[in-house]
Amino acid sequence: MAEETKPEGEKAAKRIKINKLSVSEIDAKLNEVKTSQGGLGSRYARQLLLRKKALGK
């Protein structure tokens, strides 16, 4: 398998753990999941919703 190379100006986006996300970041991720996966049934979406509930928002 060939490795993909990215331009020098573009850095790989760091993945942030769910427990380190703020409420606004969680909302943004939920919107991304809705559009890309067609709903909130995935395990990732459910974990985001649980974290949002835990934060009290």
C-alpha cells in the first residue's frame, strides 16, 4: 500500500477525545454525524449525546 502524502501547509487534524470536547464542539460533531451517517443511531453519536447530557446542557 502506498502512503498518502499531504502538502506541507496542511497538517493532519488531531482527534480529540469525547471527554475533552466542549458543548459547542459536541453540537458540531453531532451535526457532522447526522449528515454523514444519516442519523444518531451510531455508537459514536450515542456517546456524544451521553457526554452532552453529563455536561448538563
